[in-house]
Amino acid sequence: MTIDMLGERVKRTEDPKFITGKGRYLDDIQMPGMTHIAILRSPYAHANIRSIDTSAAKSMPGVIAVFTGADIPYNPLPMAWPAGGVAGIRNNINTPRTLATDSVKWSGEGVAAVVAETAEQAHDALEAITVDWEPLPTVVDAEKATQPGAVQLHENAPNNIVFEWTVGDKAGTDAAVDAAEVVVRQRIVNQRLIPNPMEVRGDIGWYNPGTDEYTVWMSSQTPHIQRLLLTAFVTGIPEHKVRCISPDVGGAFGTKIFCYADMALVMFASKAIGGRPVKWVEGRRESYQSTIHGRDHITYLEIAGKRDGTITGLRVKTFANLGGRLSTIGPGIPTTLYGRVLSGCYKIPNVYCEVTGVYTNTTFVDAYRGAGRPEATYVIERAMDLFAAEIGMDRAELRRRNFIAPDAFPYDNPSGLGTASGGAKIYIDSGNYEPAMDMALAAVGYADLAATKAEAASRGKLLGLGFSTYIEVCGVAPSKWIGAVGEGWGAAMWESANIRVHLTGKTVVTVGTQPQGQGHETTYAQVISHELGIPMDDIVIQHSDTLGTPFGYGSYGSRTSSVGMTAAIKAATKIREKARKFAAHMLEASVDDIEIDGPNYFVKGSPDKKKTIQEIAFALDLGFDPPEGMEPYLDETAYWDTPNCTWPFGTHVAIVEIDKETGQVDLVRYLAVDDVGKKINPMIVDGQLHGGIAQGVGQALWEGAVYSDDGQLLSGSMLDYAMPRASWFPDIELHETVTPSPVNPLGVKGVGEAGAIASTAAVSNAVMDALAPLGIRHLDMPYTPQTVWHAIQTAEVSR
Amino acid sequence: MEFSGQTTIKAPRERVFAFLIDPNLVGRCGPGVESIEVIDDRHFKAKAKVGVGFISARFVINMELAEADAPSHAVIKARGQAPGTAVDATGTMDLAPGDEPDTTVMKWGANVIISGMMASVGARMIEGTANKMIAQTFDCIRAKLEE
Amino acid sequence: MSMAGFGYTRPATLDEALADLAKHGPDAKLIAGGHSLLPLMKMRLASVGHLVDIGRLRELKGIRDWNGGLAIGAATTYREVLGSALVRDRFPLLIEGLDDIGDIQVRNRGTLGGSLAHADPASDMPALALALDAELLLRSSGGERTVKVDGFFHGAFVSDLHPDEVMVEIRIPASPDGAGTSYVELTQPASGYSLVGVAVVLAKSGGTVSHVRVGVTGVADHAYRASAVESTLMGSDGGSAAIAAAAAHAADGQEVNSDIHADREYRTAMATAFTRRSVESAAARAT
């Protein structure tokens, strides 16, 4: 008897290999004849390249080849998602080349590469390359970069502007702000973050001279997309001549969605040296400069409303720093995934947002866990607290008055989700925000906050409580909408799955999504086991290789459970239907009379007269006795284009204590109520929330990429970039409400990003609550001891 | 990074100036300098091992005497490269007669930009170290002139 | 990152190590635990021609009585020190100061002598050694000498240890009877090093402070004894007012560091705050 494990806390079947060092990550791959490539990176943040002398490097021990940009005929990397959806919008696009040819735009841009027998020899030879640089002035701040007289990075981007994008009703919002009883304004900075997956990136390129085909191993979230981009856009090599494989991927957080120069480089290099495999693996410091960063917004927010707490308008102007050149979907993040969800879970009648994408002499910026939605949540949740403080209303009460009511769904969001020029709209399809907030505030003891603060004060601590009532958009879809909004996403957003039940009953599921540590091998197996009644142990989930899996768009944006697993369920449904037909044939009954209970197919009313799915697979796959017209084998493929995104929501609460003398902030309590719909594996959901919360808290309290005015990344290694540590956290208290998503059969919504989206604003609001008695209204993150201490000093002087 | 200072040298201004524009003399005072190669009367090249303690890198430094208004003003520009790191520096020296006869007051300023590896992992010690090295350079100049 | 090539020997005895050092000259570098040196080599910030590995030399390991205090072999690991009943009994300050160094791997490999010789301006061990009045036994092929830790540190990563010398032993004299000790630090969250770390040994006699040592790390380009704090406290009643007055001198005479984590003003203020806290704690523990 198969036990149905759907919804159970099943231990991850991947974990034994990962925690005993038997995973096979990119750098674990060894191949006969393998060579190693190292990339010379610019020390300057902005410079022209006058010349590069590689002659000495070429004669270094072990060196096989040395390349500069001039050697490589490929196109620049593609811009797959320019800002769009607005009539007449222009994107002034500059993307990296495989190696820079005439100039560099950030410290860390690659300019030359050495292929050698060993990685050490390759790095040794880099030191023998001489570049004649012409250093240029730099700009690292997005707002300053747009000012007259700022250094210009690209000829086609006057004032360093990539695009000027708007969404919402300008006239209506201007009128609402002008007429409002109360308008609160604040400049807020959402600082730049360095993503830091545990496994850094790497690629292996292997050109097979016998077949004229390439195989590229890459630590990627999107092997199918990379094959498409690398062939059709960068190299011109026909798509069917390239196979992309992602081995085990040790974390990504968005960084491994994109097409990077090194992928093209290893392909080029392998062919150039006659077909030996070429491996590139970045170091951690190299990763800090050549893999994308996240966030980096400067925002001017204005929130308008009445003294009774009715919010009437939200006007936002954001400068989004996109780096020295654009990453694959850089412009899409601060536009579609930010501006279009700015009003969060609130019914705000007038919303208008302007986003200016900006080039600066910094590493490129793209999707990092949450991607646009944490930035939007930070804006609206800070805005709500600032407004509540301004009118003297309780923060929860203000939110309560402005939530989208549970009977108002589907809700057409005025900040732009429905502003597509034609075709499909997306809309917020479900939600029930107030119970989640009430549950969180009751659990944390919000009513007793004054007493809690007094107790902390008696210990000399400033205590603050903050919360954020967030919504999230997962599984961005459908393809029709993606195409209709004209936002250029050079891809559709459906997913795929194939299921084969072999004649032994063992089942292979191949999927187009791509795990990076989420536990897909476990959760897909839970779902398919539930669908087909086949034990989890008999199911293998295969992914990550363009040779063996159906085309899929990979995993990011919390889309795998809602989109990918629905495709798998569709394939399972096809399997069941075929099995039912064959069972009817075996049992000499009418198809309509066959009932299915787990693995058992039986004639209605006669459960003893049954065939199991394994028996059916055996007979059908052998094909000795097929019914007329039926093809052998239980092998079905399905594609699923979901009708809408999913809309998780919830309330996160943080309590902090601040040491006034030192400025140190301690997170003393963290509680979350999340509504992520139904759960396939609650243990994995908890883990995703824990990790996401830790990352979001990291932004509030510790993390931040710091550039000097000269464009040097001062937080250039883990010695200076502070990642959160487990010991700095209290136990995270997780609660739930469950509002199933109406757009997929599982009722799931996705949870990969929710923690990171909600927690930053919650902690920020908590710190500001703690400091409010000192007259401090807003501080920019991260709230390091130094930042908090200076603010306290300034506040005390001015009092 | 900007640094500046002032030092009084017990030597006449002409002699101080002559010292400052002579690569073989002034070059020897640069931190860690191992060799000097004069290219022409305005350009020279130095090799130096620069660092703190055993954290160090070998730089090849191209220097240019960018301004020389005898006997009061000189500007030296330097661009040094080491594996993964580049240093661009401009040193400005203004000389005035001191209060005592045969003494010179040298006001100096230095603008130093460090790029690459040393900037991104050495941030916590760069400013203090650069400050110290620059001070040592000007101390050395004074000491040699007063020998 | 990958290291540049280098030579490597692991001599069996201290004399062989000294001979190796002499043979390879200024390009040679000692390695014990390697947890400070190897990262720098991987970043190619330290160029080392030849490594002499002294991490397993038995002559440099162990903890023994030394005139009522302790002599700790320079290559003794943090882990060995933290696990030592002798250390726990005589110098709880070392336990308090060292038990959160790095992580378990670092404490398993990192050595006390390595930390002192490395002279990182933000390491904990130099402050502890200063507060404990430690002295160091240094040996070269030409002979041996002992130096006080006070005066051993010259600047960031620069100490009095000569290139041909090996640190053999750290000698810590017995603290005065009834001394209270304390180590408190403000940790830089990324690196775990101290932005400010203050080690204190304080004893009272007849109601007044009769002995006090204050070792400060993280504040200046090397760890130092806050002598103005000590002299203000000596002979005082060691009460809160006296401690606060003394702590105000924590950074006197120092060129205070400034970096992205703590600018000069903040670091100076924290030197005072953490000195006050550490002295308060040591005074409360003094009997």
C-alpha cells in the first residue's frame, strides 16, 4: 500500500548526498584533458583600454592560450527584458561582451583570459599580462549619475539613463497628492546587496570536433534559457548543436538565472584550443565583482491621505542602479516586478511610479531573492508606518482601514498589473489580509507593547516592534500577459514535465524547472506519488540537462510549485487516463466503469477485481496485447501555462532591542504568519521561510555593498560584507493562514521569496519604532551599530 | 584619499627643489623602492615592494614630473601596477623659504587612488598604511636633505 | 582563488626549522595553523617564497607551570588552550577572550603564537597578552631572547619578531591575588574581528586599585596598553565614577582607525564605552 505523502513533513531525499559531501557540483566535475581558464579583471572602475600585452603570459609554464576581447567574434550578451509597457519607452542598452574590447565600466569587468593546464598556472599567467589603462572619472551613485555634468559611461545613454519608465495615473495621483489633508514624504535607500550563494558560479565548455557540438556545464538556474540565449543571441551557433547541463547547484538566489560572459568564453576557448574541456570557477572575491548584485534603489516616496487614515495616493520616484552594463533582465526588475506591485495589499486609488534606470561604475544589478518585490514592500511598509506616525494612528489600525477587503477579489491593482496594452490581464485573485495580521499581533502580544517596552527600558534598552503586511507575486504568468505588456521578457513562462512509468513500475519524471537546493526531488516525488499512487522511492526526478528534459524556463520567482508541478500533475493526469483505458482493456470493462484509488484501477463496485498501475505499466510497456489504436508505453508530456500569478501574503513581526550607548541592535523576537496556500511539504516551506527571513533581516541589520567614490568595492570579501549567522537569530516563530490559490490544482502559491520580501521592512519598522522616542523618523539600512549610534548622537544634540 | 602635511627642512629651497625633481634622489625615498630607471628628464620608472608587514605586492610604477616651477612648486604623478591592483597618485610639493636662513618649508599634498584587490580586501588598513608611507616618504626627503 | 607557487618544508625539530629559516632568508615565512596566512596567499596579497611549517613541532606545544603562572607553547591551538584545566583555573581571561575566535575549524587550527606573530591590529590575543603582562621567548639560530608583549607590536602586521626568529613560548606571570579579569568586545560582524576589544586584569588591595592592566585591540594600528586608563585607576577606589573617568582615556595618544564599519568618532567612543564595561566587569570580579 502506497502511503500518500502529499502535505507531509517528508525529509528531503537529496540531503544524504549533500550533507555527506557526495553532491556533484560544477567544480567536482573532472574530465580527461581538462584545462582551466582564468579571467583578468579590471582593477579600475572606469577606464579605456589603450592596449593589452599578452606576450609574456603566452610563454608562461602550462599556458595553452591567451585571449583578449579582440579575439572573440561573439555578440554582446543579450538584453532579454528591457523596461517596457509604456508607449515610446526607449532602453539605451549596453551589455557586456565576452571580454571587454575598448573600455571597462566597473572594477571586475573581464578584459583577458588565460587557458592553462592548471588553474594555478592560469592565475600565474594573468599576472604577466600588461594592460595600458587610461583611467577615467567614476560615478557610483545612481541619483548623482543622472545629474548634469556627471561622468558619462556610454555614448548611447545620455545622463547615464538606461530608461525612464512610468506606471499608473499621473494626473490622478498628482491631484490626489495636491488635495490630500496629509502628505508624508521621505527619501529612502534600498541598499545594494551581494547575493552570496554558498556555491559560487562556474562553467565548463567542451567542444566536440567530431560532431561540431558543444556541451556546457554551468551552475545555472536556467540551462534551457542559457542554451537559447548563448546560441541564438551571442554565438550564432545553432541551438541544436549545444547541450547545457546544470549539475547540483549549491544555491543561487537569482544570481544563476542569467547569461554571463564566462559561459560564452568557455565555449569559445574549448573550440579555440581544439576541443579540450575548459573549466572556469570564480573565487568568492571574483564573485563579488562579476556575478550580479541586488537591490540598489534611491526612492523618493510621497504617501497622501486623510486624517482618518484613508490613504488616497502614492507617488514614488525611484533611481534604480543597474551597474556599468546591463545584466540579462536587469531593467525588468525595478519596473514590472517593482512598480507594478507598489501598493501592496492596500486599496490605494491613485498610484504613480517613475523609475529611472541608471548606469554607474559598479557591478551589474539584477534579480536577487524577491527581485523588485522586497524593494516595493520596503517602500509601502515604511510609508504606512510614516503615515501612521504623522496622523497619530496605530500602525495596525491604519493598515486595517486600507486593506483590500476579502470580498474585493479579483482586485485590479491601480499601480499597473492590469495596464497591459491588450490581451490578458493579471489581477490579485485572492487574499484575506486582516486575519493574518490579527493572528500575528495577537501571538506577539502587540496589545502589551507598552509594558514590554517599559521592561526593556528598565534594562537600559530601547525596544521596538515593527511589522510588515506584505503581498508577493509568485510564478509570474501567463505567457500571454508577459507578451501583452510589451515588457520584452524574451521568453514565455509556461512549464513542462514528462512522466514515464517503466515496465518495472519505476517512474522517471523529467522537468523543465531546475533546483538549487529547494528540495524539488522530494516535493515533485511527493506530488507524483500522490497523483499516481506510486511509492516515492520508485520515483526519480530528473532535471537540469537540455538533452534529457523538455524545454522549461527554470526555477526562480517562486514558480516551481505553482507552474512546474502543475505541468507534472497534467502529465500524471494523462498517464492516469491512458492507464485507465488499458485497465479497462485488461479487466474487460468499459473505461467509464474503471475507478482509480491510488495505484489501483478497478471496476466500479468490485474493488477486488483490480489492476495496479505497476501491472498496467508492465503490460502496456511490453505491448504484447494492446487495445486497438493504443500506442505502447506509459509516457506522457504536458505543458502548463498558468492563467495567473499566485499571491501569497502575510504579516511578519520583529522585535529589536537597541543599546543606546553602543548603537547595537539585537533581534530578540521574530514571528511570521504566512499564507502561502496549501503546502506540499511543510518542513521545506518552513526552511524556505527561515532562509528568506534571515536574508531579509540581513539586509536590515548587516549587509550592504559599499563602494568608494572611485568605484572600488570596499566590502569586497566576506571580511567586510556581513552575512547573517544563525547564532544572531532568535527562534523564528512561524504561523499560517491557508487561502488556497485558485489557479492551480494543488492550491499552492510558492514560498521561495516570501521571507526575504517581508522581513526587511518588518525589522526596519522595528528599529524605527525603537528610535521614535528620540525623534528619529527614518534611517537608511543597514542599521549597523555605527549608523544607529550616530543617529542617536545627532538626535540627542538636537533635543 | 587625500593626505597633506608640512615639514621644515634645514636646506635652502634651491637644493630642496633640485632634490625633488631628480628621480634618482627622490625616487629612493619612495616606499619599498628597489630600482629606478630614468626614461627622460620628466619620466622615470621604479620597481617597488610595497606593503605592510608581509602583506605586500611588487609594483611597477611609471612616474612623471608633471609640473616643475623652480624653485617653488613641483607635481609628480605616478601610476603603479601590481597583480590585481593599481595605484594612481599625485604628489604636490610647494616650497617656501623658512623663517630661519637656509631652511625651507615644504607643504605637500597627496591624492592616492588604490584600485583592485588591495582596495577591496584591504580597506581596513589602507588609509592608515598609506598615511604612514607618505609621511615616511617626506620624512626621508627631509632626512636626506639634512644629511 | 589559487595561490602562487611556493616551497614547503616541515622540519622535525625546532633547530631544523631555524636552519630552514636561515637558509631561505627573507622569502621564508613560518606557518602554524595557517588561518591568517593562507587566505592572504590565496588572494595573492602575501607573496611567500618558502613556507616552514612549525605547526606540528612538539617543542612549540603544550601548557606548563611557569613560576605559578603558565608557559604556553607558541604553536598551541586555541582549542588546546580552551580545553586546558590549568588555563581555566589560572587565566579565565584567556577562556573568555578566545572561546569565540573564528569558528570551530579556526580554533582547532589557529595558534596563540601565530596570532601574536601575525600582529593583526584587530586580533583578540594581543589585547589579552598585554593585559596579562605576557612575555615571549623568541629563538633564532643565533640564540634566544625574551621580550615583553608590551612593546612587541609596532604596527599593523608588524612586530618585533625578526624574520629569522621563531616564537617558542608565551609566558604569563601569575596575576596578583584576587585579581578580576574581563574581556569585552564590539565585534565586526563580517570578519568576527574586534572593532574594539578590551582586556582587563584588575586587583584591589585595602579598598583601592593596586594593579590594573588594560589591553586594547581594534582601535589603533596595533594593540596597545591603555596606560592613561591604568594610571587614572591606580590608587582609586575602583568605583563606577573612577572607572568612567579613567575609561575616557581609552584612546589617548592613539591614531584611531577609521573604516567602513567604524569611523574614528564612533570607534573612539566605543573604546571608552567598552573599556568602562570591561573594567567594571573586572572590578566586580576582583576579590
